[in-house]
Amino acid sequence: MIRQSVNACRVHGMPNTSCMMSELCLAQREDCGVAKNARQVFHRGESLYRSGDDFKALYVLYSGSAKSLILSEDGDQQITEFYMPGDILGVEGFDIGQHSCSVEFLETSSACCIALPQLDKALGESAELRRSLLKSMSHSLNNEHAMLFNVCQLSAERRLANFIISLSERFQSRGFSAFNFYLSMSRNDIANYLGMKIETVSRLLTRLQQRNVIRVNRRQIQITDLERLRDCSDTELENNRAVRTQQCQQVEFNTMTQFFSGEARSSLD
Amino acid sequence: MIRQSVNACRVHGMPNTSCMMSELCLAQREDCGVAKNARQVFHRGESLYRSGDDFKALYVLYSGSAKSLILSEDGDQQITEFYMPGDILGVEGFDIGQHSCSVEFLETSSACCIALPQLDKALGESAELRRSLLKSMSHSLNNEHAMLFNVCQLSAERRLANFIISLSERFQSRGFSAFNFYLSMSRNDIANYLGMKIETVSRLLTRLQQRNVIRVNRRQIQITDLERLRDCSDTELENNRAVRTQQCQQVEFNTMTQFFSGEARSSLD
DNA sequence: CGCAGTTTTGATAACTCTCAAAGTTAGTGG
DNA sequence: CCACTAACTTTGAGAGTTATCAAAACTGCG
């Protein structure tokens, strides 16, 4: 079983991404709360920020993976997103000046911090950055809409299939195999994210494997028949090629990164 | 049965809202696609824009109500939001430069148009407007998260109850009765939005009425016991005071409105 | 007054949950 | 190095919520 660690260095095959991000992080001097150093490292289970924390910065996930979740008054939680390298974290904080989600790392990861004052300044100076941020947030909104469609209209099996396809596409866009990848989230996380119970996730994964659509070994997933995975449904009758969620945000990532990289930009290609 | 039409003139009890919005719309000269005139009027069933249309402008709903929906490849639809006066429409278009939703009016309504070039220019000039727009979009994101929680974690009854409470709060924040209001959307719309079937909505409304929590007469809703509506669940045992969705966006509305009103601003209070 | 659309109600079926227990894996300490 | 614990995952049986199919009731309107 190969444990595939997601790494931003390979995003778009740009070896300089690491360099660019470092530049960005080094440019930081203000207090951005959690991350004062360039590329702060976090471990599994640690939080980038928690619901209720003051909104002081945006973050770019550099390597690893994370989940964001909201908590109800009763202590129930809902995972709202899984993050991969290049994703921008924290934008939900603009609303009331406090974070409404908690972000928790699923494995050893690193993130860069863009302090709000710096962001404010940069937004005033660059129309491109403004557009990029709006685009990124709009993209998140559209992903949420697609997710709502999934949860409201599709069977549990279809939702799970779409989830796997979405992961596959996101891995691929980051330079990894689209057909063989490692899940950094638990069955419980998947179940919660998709609005079902852990037993259902387990049963459905088994069923997909029995149909030779995927192969599952703990957290290692192999897609053996992408076409059937796209089309499968409980009855195998409908052709329910529904909306996939959480498409990649590489475009926004690039713009944001480029902007904050300044002179490092020239060292590209 | 009183048919209560939502009207922005009464937003925050500001009689000048109408005036302010007119100023904003009159300031428009560019092609913003649909709405070239100040405060264009639409009728029930008409579209503000459709999925796939070029993203040319943002809109502020001035009076009436609307729904936005996404379409799957199979023609299934998912209503993603219901809009009330003061809400900002169209921000999902930033993502790919085309609208990803269609917006359809639920009754005779009017909307103002903010063309993208004008918005761009204004965003470059005003940090306050930048913050306001980011805040508005962040708010939408948080509403989507809450909606996801509802759909993933709560029973159909709780979802419907939360929906009614949410409507109640939004009506109240606009100066209307929180306890007696008219639904501008059909049972089908409600069902689709909440991820259930129309028969279920009907049955649950009947059940809530039988428990003397609400009174329903076609589309007229009266809340007779808000406390029980907040707490009720299928078993009447849990105290499931969950997240309500679609809270009002008045703050953002005000800032956007004020900004685009210019000199009209002084005629306030 | 009768049609079309919407809403309500009923009976049954299906999907997913709940409860329970067994099977795995990773990590710890002797 | 192996036993052992804790966490995670799988599997089974039965129950419950919600969907489906069908038909009746209601409303608005020409």
C-alpha cells in the first residue's frame, strides 16, 4: 500500500511553487495569529483555526490536507470541505470577522498565512488580485451548490461515487494519479461530509468493489472502471451523471501565489 | 388571506431606499445585459439571468422575491436560494465569467443592476465596498454551510421547521410580521430546496399544524408557537436547535446601496 | 361551471439508519 | 518480538423515515 502524500511542489509541475510560497510567507511580518513563520507545519488533528477565532488572515494550504467543519449548538458537526494543496482557507471569516468554521489537518501539513492588513493593501493595489479572490470565493459557492444538489437529489451510492470522482480529479489536477490514491480522511469524515452514516459508507464501498468499479483497501482507493463509476446507480439503470463537487482551485491559487510572490515571479519557467 | 408583498421601501424602515436604489440604477449607463433601466420590473416566472449567460453585472433585488437554481446534466434541478429584497444576486458568476445558476422571480419583482465595469471601478476606489462585497459573499458561503448541515444532519421535519423560522426572521428583519407571512414559493420549491418530496412537505406542514405549532392556509403561514417550532422534532424529545439558514444580508445591502448612491446618501435621515 | 394546476391524503415500498458484534490495524509497553 | 489495547472498519438484522404511486380535494380562473 503506497501512502501518497499530497505536495504542492508538484502543483502544475511547477518546481518553483515551493519557492514562491516561501517568498509569500517571508513577506509576512504582521501578526497573523497562528502562522508567523514561513510555511508553518501542522500535524494530524491540529487546528489551523477554530470557529469563533478572530479572523486575522487567509491561508494557503501548501502541503497535506485538511477538513473544515461547522458545529451546531448541540455539538453536532458538519464537515463542509476537504482541502488539498493550493486551496485557500479562511474566506468564511469575512462575514462577521470571526471564523465560522474550524479547520483541522488530516495529516502532517503545511500552510502559508496571508495577514489581513497585507491582503487589504494588496487588494487596493491590484485589480487582478481582487478578481482572483472574488473568483475563488465564487468558485467555493458553486462547489457548495453542487454539494447541495448531491445531498438533496442523489442516492447515497451516487453521492459516494461522485465524491470519489471528485477526489480523483483533484488529485489529477495536482499531478497525482487519478486512478490510485490514498484517502487522508476517515470513513466517519466521508460519511459526515456526504450526509450518511459510517456503516452506509462502508457497505457502499464494498458494493462498488464487488461490482469491480473500484478496489478498496483501507484508505487506498483504486478506480478500475471510471466509466461505470460515473454512471453507476443503485439500479444500474439511470444515467445519472451528476454534478461533481470540489473541483480544483488551481487558477485562483496561481494568481494569489503569483501576486504575493513579487520578484519571485520572474524565476518561473 | 392577506397577500403580503415584500417591498424594499420598508427595508429598515427607510423610505429613501427606493430613492437610493434609483440613484444607483440611473448611474448605470453601460450594457448590463438584462436591466438597462432603473429598477427593471419582472413578473412571476421570468428570469433575471440563466445558467450559462455571460456574467455582466450584479443585481440587487429591490422588491418581490426570486429563487436561484442549478441544473444537472440530466435536467434535474436544485434550488440553491430564495431571495428577498436587499439581497445581492449574481456573485456566483465571478467563477468562470458565466452564471452557474438561473434566477427566476416568484412574483412581480424589481431589481437593480450594477454593471461589472462600474463595480470594478468602484471596488478599486473604495476599501469599504471591497470589504462589503467580500462580507456578502462570505455570508452566502456560511449560509450554504448551514444549509448543508440542515440537509445532512436533520430530519425532514426539523429542516422544514428551520426553513419556516428562517423565513420568519428574514421577514422580520425587513419590517414585516415574523408570525404571519405569505410564501411566494410553491410546495414544490420548498421540497426541492429542502431535499424532500412535495408530499412530505405537505404532510409535515399538516403535522405541525395538528400540533398547534403553526397554522397553514395554502401559502399563508402563521406561527402560533415559536418556542415549540424551534424545539420540535419528530419525537418531540430532542432539543435540536439547529442552524437556521438564509439569514438576512441587510448589512451588505446597506453598504452596497450607500456606496452606489453617492449624493443621494445625504438625503438619508 | 368546469378545467388546469396545485395541494392533500392514503397505502405501500425502498433506502438508509440504528443497534449490535465481529474483524482489522496501528501503536504501546513488557 | 509479541501480547494487548484503542481506534477504526466491516458485517448483520431489524426498524424507521421518507419516497413512490395513486387518487381525491381544493383553488383560481376563463
